[in-house]
Amino acid sequence: MSDIESPARRFSLFFLAIIFITLVLSIAAFFQAFDAYNIGQVANGHFFMLIGVSGLALLTYMVFQTRRRALRFVLKPPRIATTILCQKCGFKNIRDFERGDFIFKDTEECPKCKEKMMIASIYREVEEKKRPRRWI
Ligand SMILES: [Zn+2]
């Protein structure tokens, strides 16, 4: 697992640095803008304000990109599920894949009609579980 997670961590650290620099520059631009407005240079104020807003927009974009990419790296491999079907009454049960499972293998008794149930399918579960919100 560690060899899967490490690229994501290095990736995040690199972007953390860029995001920090962009944030500092944006804040500096806002201060420059307020200074310019204070001394009556409205055109200069607008210019620095534009830089600050662009910086923040870029920052937001990068944070979202990083989160998307980092999540893709960190995602666990999909779970493998085994579907067990009762041929007689149609009772269906889904459980985790176990070593030795194969399609058409006879398994446990049906809880409804006590007939032997059979493995009908084995597949990867593609649904992604909701993770707690985490920035970067
Ligand atoms: Zn049954």
C-alpha cells in the first residue's frame, strides 16, 4: 500500500508549495491594490486587484485538480464480490470474494428452502465509498 500512496504524497507536497506561493503573491497583490486606491491611483488599483483575483482563481483551480488527482492515487483497489444464487427459489446473496470461489461452485444452503446455492457471478465492485472531506 505504501508504494501506491507515496507518489500522491510527493505530488501534494509539490503543489502545496506552489499553492502557498500563489496565495502569498495574491495577498501581496491585494495589498498593492489597496495602497494604490488609497493614494488615488485607481487604474493601478484595478490592475493589482485583477492579479490578486486571478491568483485566487488559479489557486482554487489547482486545489481542485490536486484533490481529484490525489484521490485517484489513493483509491483502494475495488472490492471483489461473489453473488450466490439459489436455483430453486431465486434467493440471492452477495458477499466478499473468498479464495477458492468460482462460478457454478456449490456453496452453503439456502436460508429459505435449504437447497444448495450456487455461485452465479464474481465481479469487481466499482462504487466508490464517500470519504471524509480532506483538503489537498
Ligand atoms: Zn432457495
